Amino acid sequence: MASLMSIMKVNSATLLKMSLAFGLGAVANALVIRSGGLRRALPSASRRPASTTTRMAAIEYSLPDQPARFAKQKAEGDQRALNIDSVYEPGFLKGKRVLVTGANRGLGLAMAKELAAQGAVLITACRSASAELEALGAQQILGIDVTDDKCMGKFGEELDAPVDIVINNAGYFYGPVEQVTADSCNFDEEMKMIDICAVGPLRITNALYKAGKLNEGSKVAMITSQGGSITWRDVQNGDEGGDYGHHMSKAAANMMSKLLAQELKGKGIMVSILHPGFNKTEMTKKYEHIWEIEGAVDPSVGAKRVMHEISLMSLDNTGTFINCEDGLPIPW
């Protein structure tokens, strides 16, 4: 009997070890699979830039602490982050029909210039005409207000063919700091930001799809912000909170984009959620004193970073939230 009990104990221990090993192995495999999807795996690993190589153990996220992130990039000589030309191959843009919203200034204008320089068929959607966009040879769809349902029919009327890439870049940022404790919340402005930054891109994409201007293989790039990451608020906001409209609108934009990616995947249409990085524009000029500390770049560099990430979009990585500064995912 004693011998039998010993055997049973050994077998039980062995079974427990086997079960744990199997369970941990399954978890590890799940992490590898999930990591591959989030890290934007392509059919050939050799096509991936070094800074976006899949980690086999877990997802490698971008760092939330921006000064620390920039310092780390410099210390490691991260060429993907410091010199986008070292990985950017713009040839894929030649001849592509690309629609950009909010293209009349800042990053949007820089992207329009990059697209024109690379031989893309540039189409812009703005409220009013722009001499700079006209000089680039852009087809300008005018009278577009991303908060107005009534003007969305213009896409069906003025586009004579589907588009290959849509860059939803139009946005709005309310300048004053919003705080409950300072009685400075502006609820009208908060709703305006949510309408422009989150519902606006959905209106545009919905109108294009409804008009038959998005086909299988089309790409929809949503320009959002790291400010939409709830996880990163603990680092980037600390115990201060505030700026409700900005952060709520970007988090809503991210959720909308994720849901859209799920819905359109079956149609062969890709959606990417892109934080364009810290760019030296009029919108960020109030942060000019930290531009150099946090690695802000000229919008022409920011435009190339965005285009590089668009080039990597696939149905395998659709719906991922990417930091265009380093090509790494940002947690929700």
C-alpha cells in the first residue's frame, strides 16, 4: 500500500508539472501570436525594420515617458527613430490615389508635399481652397466640414475613381487647460473636439465606402495621438489629470478606428491608428520650450514617418495603434 501511495504521489506531481508546463507553453504561444499581430508582422521577416522586429516573449511597446524615450533612442543610435530615411522606401506611393483631410497646414500640408514629391495622385478635402495645395497639383474637394453630414455627398460626386489610401488627419485642439478644480472645463469645446477628432474621420470613411470609393486593398490611416492611450495617462499626466476634451476625443477616435478595422477587414480594407509623433507645428508651438528635449521634428520628417507606417499596413496588422516615432505599438 505504501508503495502504491508513493507511485500515486509521483504520478500526481508529474501530472501537475506537465499541466503547468503545457499551460505556460500555451500562454507563451498566445503571447507570441498576439505579439506578431501587434508588431505588424509582414510575410517576410527580412522586410521588417530592425526597430519593429517581433519579440518572441512579449509585446515591445513604445515608452510613455517621452524625454526618456528620446534619450534612449539617442543612446542606442536607433536609426528608425532618429533617421527615418534609413528605412523609408517611398516608391509604393507613385501613382497611388491618396486622399488627405486637414491638408492645408501643419503635418497635413507636409504630408501633401511628400505625396506630391513621390508621384502620388493627391486629393485633398478642406473647407476652402489653398494656393499651396493648388501649386502641388492637388484635386481639392472644397466645402468639406468633417462635422457636417450634408457635405459628405461631395466625395461621391467629385471623385471619379476609388482611392488607394485615405489619411484622416483633420483635427482640433482646444488650447486652454481644462480642470475641474480650476472650474475651467469647457463642455462645448469638449464636444467639438470629440465630433471633429473621433466622429469626423468616421463620417469621411463612411461616405467614401458608401460612394464606392474604397475597394479591397484600400488603406485608411487614422492620425490620432498618444494622448488617447488610457494606460499612458499614469505616466504622461501623473496625478494632474485635466485636458479632458483632448484626451477623450483621442481615446474615442482610437476606439472608433479599432471597430472600423474589425468591420472592414472582411472587405479587404485596412485601418491603421497612428500617433504621428511630436512635430514642430503651430499646434504644438506652445510646447516649443520642450521641442528639443522630447525629440520634436520638422513636419517633413513627421510626414515621412507616417508614410513609412502606411507602407507597412496589412490585413494582418489592421487595427493596431502605432507610434510613428519608433514604429512600436502603444497600449490602449
